[in-house]
Amino acid sequence: MSIPEMSHADDPVWLAELRSVAHERAVEAGLPSAEEEQWRYSPIDEIDLSSYYLAKHPHERLAGEFLDADSIADAALVIDTVDGFLTNVDDRGADGVVVIDSSKSESITATGTVLAESIDTFADANLALSPSPLVVSIAANVIVEGPIVVRHHIAGDGGLVAPRLTVVAGENSQSTVIEVVTSDEVEAMVLAVTELSLAPAARLDYLVVQNLATSVWQIASQVSSIDRDARLATNAVALGGGYARLRTDTRMVGRGAEGNIMAVYLGGGDQSLDLRTFQTHVAPNTRSNLEFRGAVDDRSRSIYTGLIRIEPDAGSVEAYQTNRTIKLSDGAWAESVPNLEIENDDVKCSHASAVGPIDAEQRFYLESRGVPTPIAERLVVQGFFSDIVARMPHSGIAAVVEAHVADRLQGQGQR
Amino acid sequence: MSTLTVSGLCVNVGETEILKGVDLEVSSGEVHVIMGPNGAGKSTLSNVIMGRPGYEVVAGSVTLDGVDLLALETWERAQAGMFLAMQYPTEVPGVSVESVMVESFTAAGLSPVGVDQLLRAEADRIGFDSRFLERALNVDLSGGEKKRNETVQLGVLRPKIAILDELDSGLDIDALRACSSRVEAMTNENQLGVLAITHYNRLLHELRADHIHILVKGSIVESGGPELATELERDGYARFATAGSDDASASVDGIDPFLDPLL
């Protein structure tokens, strides 16, 4: 098995070492197989990383922005990458926020500190390959008013692209980080990693919108570490990609930590959306709540597997997990597998999972008011998503997401 | 002038015959009331006219001005001029009544501009707190609020014929007065034709009935004027329940179907 290697001749010594270790780990682990629980139902056996090339520079982008200028007019900071390379930092007065490109930093950064161990080959490959591992640090006690927007775009045809972002939310800070992942109509493989580190009492709202072309495949990991009394809310919107995987690891490591993990996903055409979640309670008095909602249309597929893990020292824990998927067509397929692994008796845990067609009573009600069937179905699905959309951290961006979902639902079934 | 014509309608649910040949004709401006004991098939009749899934029409026809409604999708029946105020209005999370009215207007080729004002005006007419209009359809509304919400939509959509399936259930006296007099006004101002299903005469205090039909065991056993409702309220169904039926309805025995929970 071969993991492409990239020469990062100008890397600082510490990063070169980190990359070399990650590369070795990736080679050693090799590609996983669909036999493994974490990769069950995935087309992992079809992936050949060596068929992609490593971009040496960012390519010229063709597609427009997912978020128009108006929707992010209040941003504190806008960061752009193309093909994994940092191309732009637009600081609009974000006091107390520092952006570092680890490949240009002689001193060691937070890159690789949240995801210190190996979770899979692709996350290791990301560290080995990422041309600009970014770190955004919010200083202690700082409240960042507008969102910090990080836009990743993939423009190189045939490229293996490895965007990486590490957010360090300082003690008692408050901030909103929004990542947007888009592409041109190119064939590409995206190996993305986002690390979120919350110091004690930090409050971070995080939203990621993935709207890749269906010719692009993605294997992404989002790993969070939440320290004492800190609160993280994450919201993932999975819209694009031919095969698009997002693994979410949320770790409550300090007493009183809270993680709210939400997602909406919408599959159409021949898309395959693969969502894996881990809620890990390491410390006592911690709480996590996961709520995923999706819809699959045409011949698309969705896979959800989730694990709540309560470690032995984690007493007085509340952990909840819900995934609901609507199948909009007979040809669509959805799998939902929740799991619990509990090593402490003092816990409140629940998981719920449902896959089913659109609610016939709801549809009938709207139809009885004269709403044509396809529109009634669109409204029901939008309504189903609206709980999650309403909790997105930025109303302007939520509105863009909602409009995009409506457009997608309108166009679906015609492909 | 429009006419809803139901003729020889036989409907099964699963293996069970629910309607056994129903004939009815409701024209613009008229108010027809269907009364009958529980299980007589009243809700089946209203659902089948609107096309709710789960009912099998085995014989008969339903037409609106000659158009075969049974051949149309539910939304097409609504666009043709039918409206059903449901007995138990469905909760539709995350969907506002305004968005539904806008889509209905748009599908009808009407401009949806001003739909919000129409909604507010209709809400005001029946004392429905317009803040409820902002909520998801029927979500977290009380039974009475849901019925008022149905009445608001009826006022906005202005159908030719409205079926009111126990509009009065769950409504307090004031709300009932507001809703039934709103419907009565529509029969006069907009020539709305009404097919109302109810257990109680009190709906008819404001809404002036032209015809009363008694539905027992899937058949209309008697039709008459408003005096029939008064008789029913006084004497119950006993006279009708035994007519043409050997196993006199169990649901009639022992309970008074006219026992009004609000009185």
C-alpha cells in the first residue's frame, strides 16, 4: 500500500518530524477494509490514493463562493485555502485571534495536539501531506464578535488535497468558527482534518458546510477535546461529494464539559454520505447530545454509525444520540447503527435511530391545502431539518444553507 | 355556482365496508350537516372526498361540477375548490402556515403577495392570536387553536366547498361562535358550500344548516331540515339506529352521543 509522500523541504524541523511519524504510521496501518466496523458499507475498497497527484501549488478556481460577501459581512476574519494551500487571510479586526500556518512556524504549534494518536490512515496522511496546517488561536477571555470563516476550495483536477485546521479556544473565550468546503467540477480526493481544542470554560460554536462537487471524494475527520466547564456546539452540513465521509470524535475530557453535536445531510443522485460519530466521556459531570438528521433521494446512500463511550471515571454523565433519516425514493438506501459502551453505572444515556419514508400524514395535510406533492415533500423535509438549521451559530449563514437545501430538494429527482 | 355530487359511494378500509352507498349533493351557499353515531363512517366520507390514503373506493363517484375528484391527486382536488378542515389537524414541524398558503397560491397561478396580510386579517376575525401564525403548523397548539388555525386557512384559501370534520370539537364556546359565524359569513359572502360533520347542535347556532343527514352504519338513513338536528338532540339515534340494520349499533347503546361535554 502506498501513501504518497511529499517533499516539504522548507518545513520547520518540528513539523518535518511530525509529518515523518504520521507518514510512517499511515504506511504501517495501510488502507482499512470494508470488513472493519468503522468502514462497513463504505466504498473504501475502491479507493486508490496513488491514482491522485499531490498539488504543488494552488490552482486557479472557477466556481464562485458558497457564502456570498453579504452573508459573511460581519466576519471577524476570513481565511482561504485552495487545494490545501493558504492563499488569503483577511483580518477585519479580530482582536485576540492569531492565525498561524504551521509550515511557516519555527516554533511548535497546536497542529496535531488534539488528534495526537492515530485514528485512521487518512488522518495521518493529512498531517503528512497538508501543505498549510492552519492554527487559529483565540486568546483567553476574548469574545470574538463576528464569525471566523475558513473557506477551503479544491480546484486542481486529479489532486489529493489535505486541508487541515486546528482551532484553539483559549480559557473562557467565546467564538464562532465556520468552515466551508467547496470545489470546482474536478476529480479529486480530499483528506481533511479539523481539530478543535477547548480550554477550560471556553465556548465555541462551530459549523462546517461541505458542498463539494459529486466528482470529488472526501474522507474527513473532526476531532474535539473539551476541557473543564467548556461548551462546544458543532453543526455539520453534508451536501456534496460523490463519496463523502465525516468522522466526528467529541471528547469530554474535563469535568463539566459539554458537547452538542448536530448535522444535517442530504444525498441525491448516486451520492454516498458516510457519517461516523464518537462521543467519548472521559471526565465526570459531562454532557453530550448528538442530533443528526438526513434525507436521501434518487439512488443515494447514507451510512450513520455512532458510539457513545463512557469511561470508568466518568460518573454523573448524560449522553444522548439521535439519528433520523428520511428516504425520499425507493432507490435510496440508508443505514443507521447506534451503539453504547458504558463502563460507569452513574449515567443517563439514550440513543434513537430511525430510517423511514416521508411522513404520509404531514404530506397529506399540506396537499389538502392545495400544495402539489413534490412541493409538499420539500416543505416537510425542510421542516424536518429546520430544528437543526435554527441552531446554527450564524443566522445569515444558516439562511444561505437553508436556501441551498431548498434548491437542492427542488432540483432532485430530475437527475 | 358549484356542486359537489357524491353518488352511490361505497368505501372499504381493509376488508371492512365503511360506506355502503352514500348519495349527497352540496351546492354553493348551502350548508349540509352530517350527524351520526361514532363509527357511522362520517370521517371516512370526509377523508375519501379529499383523497387521504388508506381508503378504497369500491363503487360510486364524487364529482365537483362534473369533474371526477376521485381521479385527481389530493392537491388537485384542493386546487379544484375543495377544502377539508380536519378533525385532528396534523402537526408539521418546521413548516409555517404562511409558506403553505404561499405554495398553494403559487400552484393556483395566483400572486402570493399579501398572503401574510390575509392570514393576519383572517386570524383577527376569529380572535386567533396572530403570533400562532409564526409557529410551525399545529405544533404546540391546543386542540381549539388547531381548529381556529383550520378556519384561518379556510378563510385564506376560499374554496368552493368546505368539509368541516368536527370543527367544533375542542373549541370553547367563544371560539366556536367565532369560527362558525366566520363559516356562515363565507356561505353568504363567498357562496361557500359546506358539508359539516358534527355530533352537536351547538355548531348550528351560528352556522345556519339547510339540510341535515343522518349517517348510520355507512348509509344515510334520513335527510331533513334543521328540525331534524333538534329532534336528534332530544331523542338520540335510537329511531335511526334500528332502521334497516339488524345489529343495532353498539356505540349507540349505553352512551348518549349528544351529551355535550361543554354543557
